[in-house]
Amino acid sequence: MTETLISNVAIDSTTLEQIKKIMNEKSVELLHLQFVDIEGILKHVTVTVEQFDDVVEGKMMFDGSSIKGFSPINKSDLYLQPDLNTFAVLPWTVEQGYSEARFLCSVKNPDGTLFEGDTRNVLKKTVERAADQGYTISVGPELEFFLFKTDENGYPTQELGDKAGYFEPSPYDLGERVRLEIYRALKAMGFTIEASHHEVAEGQHEINFKYADVLTAADLATTYKWVVKTVAKKFGLHATFMPKPVFGINGSGMHVNMSFFEGSENAFFDPSDELQLSKKAYQFIAGVLENVKSFTAITNPLVNSYKRLVPGYEAPCYIAWSTSNRSALIRIPAKRGLATRVELRCPDPSSNPYLTFAVIASAGLDGIEKELEAPVQIQEDIFHMNEEERAFRGIDNLPGSLAEALKELEAGEIASQTLGEHVYTEYVSLKKGEWDSYRTAVHSWEIANYHSKF
């Protein structure tokens, strides 16, 4: 591999030539430069392929004051630095005789330093923290979504796309064809797809892709959400990653499977242990359990998120761990060796994956650094325990609302330490505003229950 230094950024010349070759073969005419705002919402600016050299050199400027959580108006100039590893031709454009491609970008200040308000850069700092201790972070996220029908104007309705249940095939699963097209698009963009299936709730689906290093996994999760929505639209459907779009059925989660590696060895695996888990794995579990209440506002960021985190719908709301118990917050899947991993089940797919992965990894590192001891695992069904039994076993609850989660976030340290002052301050302000808007609004439930009665 050869590297060239362009604008203080090391560029892999081999990768650069490969990209140019692909763009020529696929007749790429437009390049989408993508990044996310503080909530993880994808943004992009489109330029012509003639500007490719300027793009690679990070010369594309934009107004940061117009992006939620970014810059004040007096410091608005920011630049996009594409990650060459994220280059992909958009498969749904190829048939047009020309094609379009994209890069995911990190955001830079005018002096070339990383912009602290970019959540991708926040995750990079967590990667560096882990690397300083000899670890690389591996993540496999599992994002569920719902498909809803749209009206004649293309706007989403409340009518689900199908009535099928868990693992049901066609003709009951009307989303099977949509998932097939999503699979093909993702595969063409470099994903390794492991499974595709209908989920438990009507209209609910999941497509699993292979784990990757934590930054790549966050990039993949961001791309996945965009592709799912884009392909669903072609079928006259609306894909939503809203955690609880329908009352009375399961909501959508983003289970996060995380491992730490030391070189080529999984740091969580110890064949001599009864559960084949290493001391560091137990410490990681302890760190996550100790800090989870103070980062739930990151992993479950919406008012709606807490309508999923209730008993009875497979979403964990009790702070405990187990090797197999799906009612526990943390589960250890059965595979061992290189596949040994810790699965945190509370995050939902509305969260910003860069921030979500960063706070989980930071909490785990905190547990390892402090040599915390994991509590005894809970094998029984926590959902069927009464309050007294949970209290006797020391099983605490996750926050019950966004307001409670924000109080826990401000009372703890893990979020402020991981996010940095800029993102932390902007995020808290944004979410407090969201809660206040919800708190003061008059909802249809109130009208239905109070309007005629009082």
C-alpha cells in the first residue's frame, strides 16, 4: 500500500486509483458527500465528478450553522473529509446509463482539525481511547424496522405493509420482495448480509449484516437506514426506525453486539471459565450495567423510545445480565471463541449509531479500568417477577421516560466524558427542548379521555 499526504490527510493511493477505475467503469457523474447531524440524521451535498480531486482533498465547504447541533452563525464554515473506505456506487442509479456514488465524511474545521461537533469524530476518539489500552472494538448491530403503506401523495399512513408474524414466508409476508431488493442494494454497496426475515410484530422486519470494527459498523448502520428507506419508497412503502410506531405490539430495537480484541484474540473469551468468559468480559458487563442509566438518553433518544421499554414486548427494561435470558438487559449469545460477544438489548434504531456505540464502549472500558465486578446473572424471566422479588435480587429499572433519562445523563459522567463538551451540551439542550415540547402538547389520548368527561 502506498500513501500520499494531501491537505494533511494520509490518502491510500491504491484505494484512490481503484475508486477512479470504478467511477470510470460505472460512468459515475455525481458524488454525494454524506455526514450526520447530532441526532444521526443523514445529510448530503451533491457535486459533479469533475470535482473529485477537490473532494478527496477535503476542500468542499458547507454552512455548519444550518445543521442541528453544529456551529454558531459566526463560526459556520466547515469542511467535509471523505473516508475513501466508504465509497459506494448507488445501485438504484446504475440502470440510468450513468450512475451516482457516495462517500461518508468526517467534518473538519477550516484549519484541518477534526470538528468536535461531528459525532463520527466522537466515535473516533473512543476508538483511540480503546487503542491506547490495546483494544480494537468490534460491533454487530441488529436494526429492526416497520413498513407502512403510503397514500396517493407518497406520505406514510398508519396501515402496516403486511399482517405476517415471526419468520413467516410469503404469501403472508408481503415485505419479502422488499427485503430482497434491500438485500441486493446493500450487497452491491459492499455489505455482507447474514440473514433476512420477518420480525415478531406485523409489518416488522430485520436484515442482519456482518459485524465490523466499530467505526465501520456505525457507517454501515447509517447507510443501512438510508438504503432501507430508499428501496421501500420504490415499492410505495414507508420504512420507519421509530421505536414504537404501533401501540400493543412489539417495538423496534437495535441490539448491539460488542467485542474487544487484543490483536487477533477476542479479549472476552476464556475457555477455562465456566461460561468461557474472560475477566475483562465480566468487567465490561459490570461497566455497562453500572453506567447504563446515565447513557440511556443516548441509546434511546426519543420520547417514543420509552414506550418500547416496557414489560411484555421483549424489550428489556430491567438492569441485569444473563447468558441466555432475553428478558435481561445484557445477553451473552451462545457462540464462543472469536464470536464471544456482549449483546446490549435496550438501544433502539432511532439513535445515532456513532454516539450509541461510543457510550457503550466507553462504559465497558470504564468497567475494565476500574476492575468492576459483575453481579450474579439472572436466569429467570424478569418480566414475570413482582416488584418485591426484583428489589430482593437488586434488579433496577431503566429510566421510564426521556425526562428521567436526561436527569440520569446529567447526574452521571460517562456521557459528558465520551461526547465532549460541544456534543454533550448541544445534545442535552436539544433533548430537553424535545421533552418540553411533548410535555406541553395536548395529545389525542387526553382529548379522548377528558374532553367530554370534564
